[in-house]
Amino acid sequence: MQEPTRIIAIRHGETHWNVDSRIQGQLDIPLNALGRSQASRLAQALKDEPVRAIYASSLTRAWETAQYLGRALELDVVPELGLRERGFGDFEGKTFAEIQAELPDQSQLWRTRDPHFSPLGGESLTDLRLRVLEAASRLAAQHPGELIALVGHGGVMDVLYRAATRLGIQAPRTWELGNAAINRLLWTPEGFSLVGWADTNHLDDDALDETSVA
């Protein structure tokens, strides 16, 4: 029987667009100052963990977050397109309020989590789920008995949580998808299981620490 792979799943640090409730999707938005501080603290919190590999979305906000961790662990970060955020097409760059005002019918389908709805030029929840689970399972299968880190986005974390807890794609979200939170999973060929979620103890101190790993 294959040994389980332990996974630390991480959403990128904060961006200005997170603060503005603006849809980033696959637009390449960098971390803001707080996001860089969060990434630094995350790296310090995990620097003694026996992580064997770090895989990250190639979008700057996730890639930069992963680089902090890579420097702390002295590991190279490996890009993985399957960990990129959901493609939101025409929604990208708009705030939640703008989508509601300009595209009310599409907004309703989005907010009710219609599994087959995709904004023009974007992905459906079904497509996102297939992409993320294929990538995460493929990467985990390469590291039986080891610990790996997956650095991605809110949509990616949502897919992994639902897979680990056997929740349906349309179930209302009642869990946090915090920036730079530590989420822990196990993977076996039978699927994912949840170990711990939304650990933000390393982010509790709001003071910026410029001496942390950068």
C-alpha cells in the first residue's frame, strides 16, 4: 500500500485587489506590502518542516509567496499551471459590486455556484475542479511518505477543501480561505483527507517584521 503524502496547501499573500474585492482570476497581480509580510511570516513558521518539494502557481502573487518559503527551506520552487486561479474571463478586473450591477444574470449564476457556468472566456467550477485535482493528485503521487507544499489561490484552496471533506461543488462555503494561512491535507490514491485548516497563528502579530526571510 502506498504511503500517504502530506500536503501543506497555501493561498498567496494579500494583494491590493483582495482588499478592493476585485476579481483577479488569471491576471498577474503582485502582493502588496502586507502580502509580502504574510509570506515572510509564513516562511518563518514553516522553515523547520521537512518539506521535500514546493509547487506553485506561476502567477506572481502565488509565485512570490512560494519564493519566500523556498528561501527559508533552501528549495527551488517548481511552477505548476494546474495550481493557477480559476479563469474568470470577462469578470477579471471587476469588483463584486460591478459584476452585480453590469451582469446581474451572470452574477446570479456565479453566486449560486452553478457548476457549468463560466464567464465569457473563463472556466466553469467543474473545469476548475478537474484541473486542480488532477494537478494536486499527480504531484502528491510523486512523493509517497513525504511532505510537499502547494502554493496557489483561493479557488484552488476551495477545491482541495471540498475534495478532502467530500462536500459538493455547490455546497455553500462556511470555511475560511485566508491569505497565507496554513492548510494541511493527506493524499492517498483513494483521494484527499483533511488534517487541519486555516491556521493563521503565524499572522496574529500585525507589526511588520523586516528581519524575516525575504
